[in-house]
Amino acid sequence: MKVLIDTIPFDEHAAAIRWLLEQRGHSVDFLFRSDFPASQSISLRAGKDGCEAWAPAVSAGPLRGYDAGVMRRHRGPTISSSIADIDRLFALRQARIVDAALNAFIDTSGWWVNPVAGAGTYASKPLQLKCAVDVGFDVPETLISNDPAAILAFVKDAPGEVISKPLQPAAWNTARQTRLTFTAKISEALVAEHLESLALTPAIFQHYVAKAAEVRAVFMGRTCYAVEVASGTSEEVTDWRLCYTDGRGLKLRPVQLPAEVYDRALAFMDRIGLVFGSFDFCVGRDGRYMFLEVNPMGQFLWLEKEPSVPPLLSAFCDFLEAGDPHFEAGPAPRDAFRFSDARVTPRFAEIFASYDDHRAENNGCFTYSDDDWSADVQEARSVMA
């Protein structure tokens, strides 16, 4: 089996997946789109002999003969700083068109996790909410806007607290630290203080749901691995990802989704075009599941920190090998490898070190120096949704 993994530098999941696929005797290539066109060339060819893509940094020949493709992490093109400022937007637009078409020119026998054709839909939080409502999920009352008056009215009219979050995660990198966006509670006073700033770009605003728990449900085809996620303390948290950076930690417990939630998730995936997804639900104190969002390739290996969670690394590779969008896992994976097994091997270290060759200029990836490569930062990065 020959596999192409489309990812970004420092993606630990991609490194672990490659390690296990190689252990099983498969051939794996990485594609780093963020290198293009600043430090990587890509060519698309079409003619009487058909269509094909060339990326010399990936393969000496055309990108063909792959049995599967994995859309792990996508970063758009990076434009060289040598291009004059007045020309940068033009160059970026040209590169984005090639980037958007690339996967259609790559021969993978049609098996992508996830399908490329739906990327513009399933990665959009507004379209996710629309689809969730259409299939019958409960969702928090939501406003997506850059209208200060509408935002202020939404907060004033809320029966309780309101949270805000970005439409897409972001990171601000410096030589010493990385600042990340998280879900945060906001007040009427805070909104009133920043009306001018709120008009500059849209964001998501939602009525806060008092919750008994949160659940991350990882779907691989028709197979679901659901895990309840709670703060390591009795305190209710707005965004459980913060528990990794403030010392509280997380408590994990495998659970089974209610049948109606499972069925709606499958209907959602079919409608929006996913074969893999990490769903986030909050569970109200009345036991009702409420859809928050789905990450088309959300992090999932960190759930293995709880020993009672099945070996998800092996499960994912089983899913990939099956080539079946309606995959149903057997009683146990083909083997029982976890992320913790992969990361201690010399080959994993070698794969991860190879990322150093793919630090395209300003590509939005995490770039840490040796002296700030702390355990806390690694944990925070590992659970980024």
C-alpha cells in the first residue's frame, strides 16, 4: 500500500501514523503544501495522456499510484519575501488556485481521508452549524457577526453568560512563546468597550451552556470512539484545552453515544462529505447532547492517555487500510500500537526531525527553539483542535 499524507511540519499525529504504516510494510510520502511556492515547486499537467501532478520535493516522478491520501493538516501557500509587496496578493491568488486543484490531479484511487471535494464545506463552522440543525442536532443559540449593534444586543438578550470564539483557530508566534485562541466568556461591558474592534472582523458568539460534561467523539467511517472530557478539578471550565497549560489536567472516560446522537452524526457526515471527524459535544445537566463543532481531522491520539480507551493509532491505520467510508471496526485492531509506542522509537524521532527541512517562511506552523520546547507547550500543541 502506498499512502500520501498531506500535512504541516511538527504534526505528531502524521509522524505516528507514518511510523505505524511503515511498520506494517506500507510506503508513505509526506506533502507539505506550506512550502509552496516559496520553497517548493508544484506542476499540474493536462493533455492527451490525462492529468497528473508533480512535486519534486515529494517524488521524482508524478504523484500517482497512491492507494490512499490523508488530509491531516492543511496550510495554504507561502509567498516568498523576495516578491515585492505590490505583487504579493497577485502571487498568492495564483498559488491558491493551484493549491485548491492539486489533490484532483493526484492519483489516489479516489480514497481520501477526508474527501478533498468537500473541504470548503466541512471545514466551515457556519456551514457545520447549518448542517447540524438540518440533521436534528441541538446547537447553542449562535450569532456569527461583525455588526457591533447585533453583537451587543445578542449579549444583552442572553438568558445567561455568552462565549466567543474564532471562526478558525489561530496562533501568534514569537521567538519566545506562542499565543493561541481559545473559547472565552464575554460580558456586556467588554463588548461595549470594544465595539470598534468587533466591526473589523467576524467571530462566533454563543449562549453559554451549563454542562455536566463534554464529549469528543472520533468517527472513523461508521465506527465511533467517544470519550468524556472533564477538568482534572471539580471546577467547570469554558475550554478544556486550557487545562493542559494551567496544571489542572483532564479526566477522560470512554462513553457510548446515545443512539440518536450517533445516527445524527452519521447523517451529518454523509451530508457534509466526511469519512473521518472529531465531534465536540457538550452534555447539559439534563443529559441532552448539544453539537458544538466537528474538526475534519481533529487530534485524537491524546485520548489514548486514558488506558481504557482503545489504541486509536492502530484503529486509524486499520480504517485507512480498509479504504471503506462505511468502515466498521472489528472487536480489536489489527495490532495494539498507541502514540506512546510510536514516539519512543528511533524511526519516529527520525521522521519528526525531517520536519526541520520544511519550515517555509511565515507558514503559520509552530516553530519553537530548543530552550522553550517545554513539556507544557508540547501538551498544549498536542491537544489543539
